[in-house]
Amino acid sequence: QAEHSEITTCAYCGVGCSFRAEMRGEEIIRMVPNKDGHANHGHSCVKGRFAIGYATHKDRITKPMIRAKISDPWREVSWDDAIAYAASEFKRIQGQYGRDSVGAITSSRCTNEEVYVVQKLVRAAFGNNNVDTCARVCHSPTGYGLKQTLGESAGTQTFDSVMKADVIMVIGANPTDGHPVFASQMKRRLRQGARLIVADPRRIDLVRTPHIEAAHHLSLRPGTNVALINSIAHVVVTEGFVNEDFVRARCDLASFDKWRIFVSQERHSPEAMQDVTGVPAAEVRAAARLFASVPNAAIYYGLGVTEHSQGSTMVMGIANLAMATGNVGREGVGVNPLRGQNNVQGSCDMGSFPHELPGYRHVSDDVARGAFEAEWNVKLSPEQGLRIPNMFEAALDGEFKGLYVQGEDIAQSDPNTQHVTASLSAMECIVVQDLFLNETAKFAHVFLPGSSFLEKDGTFTNAERRISRVRKVMSPKSGVGEWEATQKLANALGYPMNYTHPSEIMDEIARLTPTFHGVSFDKIDRLGSVQWPCNDAAPEGTPLMHVDAFVRGKGRFLVTEYVPTTEKVNAKYPLILTTGRILSQYNVGAQTRRTENLAWHSEDRMEIHPHDAEVRGVVEGDWVGVTSRAGDTVMRAHLTDRVQAGVVYTTFHHPFSGANVITTDNSDWATNCPEYKVTAVEVTRVSQP
Ligand code: SF4
């Protein structure tokens, strides 16, 4: 029997399902999906409902710890001593190596308020803009690409909008595993008769599932997204499918004309591109015609779009297609990035970028920066700071020495593990704030215990810009909440912070961020959730964006030239590895691997086409060595024709197989989002490790 409960928000994916967390004392006994939840309407998936044991797992670290060298054993200390040690080290490093030698990485697992306070610490106490978010490695191209074309770094719709779609195009996303509750809603619409187009190198479940068969599965070669979207656009433009009225009324015509001329060129036709993409031209033409000929066509995309050397270009290509066919600004349409973690959208909104203040205002914008300077009573730097990969490079150059990492296991999650760990080893003070001693903590000097979502008050913002409350049902196990620890560190560094509750942090965010002017805990409590922009113009929030005009005024088309990745297959590395996740695990598995239920104990496997397996003498369940230009690892093989011949696929949930040991440093040209989805590899049979 529950003794007390609160409505809160799931800490896993970007759907942001609402639950009632039922407690007996300090023990969580049940997560009950909330029928009134605006994102999930009473539904849930196995992760949100059952994978909660990590919150009380024995591996939780609940005492702050320090050590002078990473070869020393950890020493438990008081909060005051840990904070004083971290502050003195950061001060020493800045004194010795300069103001820009320290920085922080925020987490999309943390609340908006926790992220906001960390970026404030960096800007106000460190005095630089060296703050980045783990969204760098997932959806940073979404932020960039959508801002350039539509004017706002966010998806355009609500999840419920899919119920008005006539065609659903899913590009580089696997909603069944990654966003299960939204996938169920999407499937309901498909069973009602909406048509489905899937663009993915792998035959994801959605392609063929009970009562659903994709009209077209465009099984493209990894790394050729932009070639494919250009060939779809070619059909739209050359076969008369442009929505001329929409484009004339809503878009920048000079940019449209330039784009139209570009995609009309024969070199972008499906026939010209089929040797590049591997997708038969007739299939591309049929898919393009279907997409462009229905009243409402909606695009949903994921990391298969963003995690490429042309991730930002592909996001722009998707926005171009939506605008050209008039599929923006009403229900059933839109450009919909499926955000991975629970608060990817929020961590970006909160200004944890080295070039942007909260609300996506550039640090060089004197007016925006002036407002923060007045509120924070400090002079801020107008110079862009370091992105995560820049921090790693600067560390190897001896210029970056101190890092505060909030809730992200960069040593496991970021690409080219060898490069990351070499960079971490070159730093002199790493402060890790987390629930567990993760892979990154192996390189840390200070460990500050984090709090699970059950131990905190605050807000998460889901993939549809919906800000929902996270409510505390138990005290922080360490006695100190995450924002409180950050605040202590700021004070110890000499910059005063005096919040007494996260609602005060949100009030400050609202004062300083135009799209949040109308947001408060009271309003969210009253309405259940609000979707930003929420301000005087939209006091109850904005479910659909760009309804009468684009945020930037006229929608801007951008030319999207296809540039092949530099990651090439050759005789030594003849296969292309691409990556993804499974339903029962979550990212680096810090939470899901710590559940009591054995059904969760999966392993990362290498999916390989039976033909590729046969020529290598590999049979089902064999151990295989996987070698790339970056490194090598071992895992078990799984033979399946879900993947094309020439392509292999794995997940990245376990440190044992460490998929990122083999991913490379290639990244998106605009945002440095890593190219996780294209790695040239060879697979060979090995004996059991
Ligand atoms: Fe949590 Fe996502 Fe599952 Fe909803 S769909 S319960 S937000 S993991």
C-alpha cells in the first residue's frame, strides 16, 4: 500500500510521460501512468514503468569523495570539504593556466533548473562560455538546422498532431525502441489508414509490424541521407508537387528560387542518385509522390539524421521539403525531431551551449547579454566558448585543465573512447556529479553525489517543447540536491547564489527568456504542462509553431549539397557500422543496467547480414572482433537480414563491448555532432574473450 505519492515525469526518453510515483516511506513501490498526462494519456513503456530500481540501487554513491590523483583511492569527505577542494582546484587552475582553462558539461538527464544553474556558474563564476551539453552528441544539428530555416531550434508539433497525418515519414529513427509511447500513438494512426514511409538503412520494426506495412522502405546506405532528401526534393520540384501558394505566402522567395534551381538539376534525380543511396529510383519517386500528394504529411526523425558529418545539412533538407510541400503550421504535419533523452530540448533551451545564452541568444548579442549581466550582477564574456570536442582538443594541447561534468558519462558515450580518455587524463581537476561511479569517474578527482528524479523538484521539457513538473517524493540520498551542490560551488568560487527552491530558478529563467516569460511552477501545476513559447502572446503556451508565420518571419530554404563522408570503406574496413538502441536499455545503461529484473540484462550484439557472416565463417552467437580506424572491440554476432549486406549494426549500452571504442572523430560540419552512424569496420570471428 502506498503511503504517499506525487505526479512526476519519466526520466528516460524525450516523450516525457507523466506518472504517479507511489512510495512507502523512502521506497518506490510503483510507477502508475497518469491518465491526465498530456504526452502519454495514461500509457507507458516498460522503462518508465519498471526500470526504476536504479534509484535505490546499492551502487548509488551518497557521500562526496575526493582524491588528489586518479591513482589514489577515493576518500569520503563532508560536502563542505568536497566543495572547498573543487573550488580551490578550479581557482588554482585558472590562476595558473588562464580564465578559459576550465568549463562544464551539463546533462539532458537533469532538470531545466539544474542545467540553468550550471551554465550560470560557468558564465558568472568561471567567467567564460565553456559550457556545453550532451545534446552536442545527439541533436545539436536539429537546433542549428531548424533555427536557420524555420527560425526556432525546436520541433513544430505536439505528439497528438500525428493523429491528423495522412502520410508519416520516419527518417533515421526507431520509435518502437526509442520512443515507445509515441510509437504506439503513431501505430494507432497507421492502423487507421495513414501511409508510412521509412527511410532507414535497417529494417526497423515499424516497416512491418502487425496490421502495418510501410508503403515504402527506403533502405539507404549509411551516410547518404542528404543525397536521398535531395532526390525526393527533385521529384517534388520537377513533377509539380510544390505547394506554390504556401511558398509564396510564407517563404523567402529568393531562397526558394535558389533551392528550386539547385534540386531541379538532373544530378539530384533519383536515377542519378541511386548508385549513391542504394535505393531504387522508382521507389524514391513513388515515395516522394506519396508524401507530396496528401493533405497532411508529417516528418519524424531521430539520430539517424543528426549523427552524421552532414547532420545539420540533412535537418535543413527536411525543413526544405516540409516548406516546399506546405507541411508546416497546422496539425498532422511538421518537422518533428524525436529527442533522445528526457530533457534534451530543455538542456538546449537553458543556454548550455558555448555560443548561446538561455533562449538561444548569441553570447555576442549585447542586448541579450546585458539583460543577464543586470540580473546576475556580473560582466559576461561575449566570446564563444569551447564545445565538448574543443575541450578534449584543448586538454591534449595543455590549455584546458578543469572540468565539471553533470550527469553525463562522456568516457562511454562520446566517440573514439581512446581520444576522450587521453583528454580526461590530461586534465588536473575533474568533478563528476552523478548517481554512480561511472566510466568518467575513473578520471575524476572530486565526486559529488547526484540525485535521481525521485529526489528532485524541477521541470523537464520533452520533444514537443512541453515543460512538465518533476516532483520530489523522497529526500536526496546525499542530503544535498544537485542544484544546491552547484550553488555551493558557485559560492565557494566567490559568485553568490541564494536560491531556496527550484521554482525561484524557473522564475529567473522566465524573467530572462522571452519564450519562457509566462512559465512558472504555479502555472505548470495548474495546467498540467505548458509548451513554450509561453508568454504574453501565448499565456497558456504554444502547441503548434509557425502557424501564421515562421518564427524567423519568412521560411528560408537552404541549398543542401551532398558531400560524401570522409569515412570510407576499403579492403581493410569493408563494412559500414551504424548504431542504435533497444527498448529495454537506455543509452550507456547507467540506469537500465541497474534494475533487479533479469529480463533487462541484455548485451550489445553485432547484427550482420547472413551473406557477410558466411564469407567470414561467422555463425549465430559467435564472438566477433570489430575493428575500425579508431580501435577494436569484441561482441557476439547476430545474423539477420534486417541489415543490408555490407552494413553492420550494434547498440552502445554496455561498457564491456564499448561501441564507442570503434567510432571515430568525424563530426557534423556545423555543430561537431559526432558521426556515430558511419564507421568503416571489419568483423572477424574470434574466440570467447
Ligand atoms: Fe519513459 Fe519514454 Fe517510456 Fe514514456 S516512452 S515511459 S518517457 S521511456
